[in-house]
Amino acid sequence: MRGAQREALIADISTDQNRGRNFGVLRAIDNLGAVFGIVFCIVCFRLLNIGYRELFFFAAPSSVIGAIVVIIFIREKKLETKKYSKNFF
């Protein structure tokens, strides 16, 4: 999960006290993944003679596991609705 959905999830589960730290950790992990992902691909291509097809098959299980975790454990919070009296206007 990337982009606005991930950031909305982080903002939703964060408090005012830890929101900055949570987004900082998110950025750090995102950047580490970008760097180490490229290094891992280079190692697989050059040293291990693994092609694109094998690399995608290697990456697929982690994507499926991530999707299952999101489907099972992430629930949308119910928004509190404010009730107004009938004589509001």
C-alpha cells in the first residue's frame, strides 16, 4: 500500500503527540526500501543470474501477505456524527 491511503492510515491511528514520529518512521522505511530494493535487484541480476520473472515470483508472496494483513486487520473507524436538534434553523 502506497500513497495517500497509507498516509491516511498513519494519520488515523496516530495521536497529536506521536504523529510526527510516525510519519518520520514511514519516510525512513520508505527510503530504506527504495535503496535496498534496488541493491537487492542488482545483486540478483548480476551475481545470482536471476531474471525478471524469478524476481517477480520472489516478490509476489510478500505482496499477497501484505494484502491479507490489510484485509484482515485494518478496519475503518466509524465517524462520530453530531446530532442537532430539530429546531436548529
